[in-house]
Amino acid sequence: MAADTDIAATPQPPYYAVIFTSTRTPGDDGYGAMAARMMKMAAEQPGFLGVETARDGVGITVSYWRNLEDIANWKRVAEHREAQRNGREKWYAAFKTRIAKVERDYGFER
């Protein structure tokens, strides 16, 4: 993540974005701790480039990755698989994951 903002400092494209959109079930039931753990673990994975997240009713987390192989490897990490199982069983009312190739990016920072 960039030092002064919540916007990920990504490299020049191409790279990939995993867009995870969700609605939660009521309560926490361990969600907050697991979400923090997954953010920390993802950042330690080969090919991880950054993450941006927001929640106001619908949650959106976008993680950025060097390539599709790195994304697939992260999906197979045992603790991440456990978080996915818990998400389906108790934390999410609904979710959708989308994977996109970023071909251009540009921005502004004051």
C-alpha cells in the first residue's frame, strides 16, 4: 500500500486484479480477526502487489497480483481455504469474485 493513501501502489501494467464483492451476515463470529490475518498473509505471498478495501453495506476488496499463477497459488493456501469455507458457512450472505487483467492505470495524487 502507498504510505500516504489507501490506494495500492501498483507497478506499470499489465498485472491482475482480484475483485471480491460481498454482503455480510449479521455479527462478527471471528470475521474481523480472520480478515486481518488474510490481509497480512496475502501481502506475504509471491506476486502480491497491493490491496484496496471498502465496506458500506456492500464490501469490495481488490487485490492486485503479478500473474494468474500467483492468484491460483494464493487460492490454494490452506489457511486461506479455511477462511473461504468459513465465509460460505457463516460470514457472507453473498459474494462474487472476479479476476481481471489490468492493461492501463493512471491517477492523481496531491
